[in-house]
Amino acid sequence: MARKETESTKVTDIDSMTVSVGVMANMFSLSERRIRQMAEEGIIVRSAKGRYKLVESLKNYILALKLAAEGVN
């Protein structure tokens, strides 16, 4: 069976990458509404209407999960 080749682009800096609410929700297995709520709480970082900073939001989300696991609010 032939393997289909796909084109990919090497990304060297993702710090400025933004994603849509749908992509963020899919990555975190959450609803789009929950992503918007977390943006209001300051966990998810909004960069523009409907766009979110990927790296900063991911770091904040991991920290929020760690704190919740430790019982810290």
C-alpha cells in the first residue's frame, strides 16, 4: 500500500501563535463556552476576538490543573 506524503512546515517559534476558540476547545477536550469562561477567569489568554495565545494559555491551563489537584484555588 502506498503511503501518502503530506507537506509540513517546520515551525521554530510558537510563542506568538494564536488559535481559534474551536481549536483550543478541541485541544483541551472542553466546550467552546468553557474556553470563553476560562478566558474571563484569566486562565486562557485572549489575543483578539475569537483568537487565543496558544503557548501562554497552555502554560496557564497546566498550572490551573496542578493547583486544582493540590486543592489550591
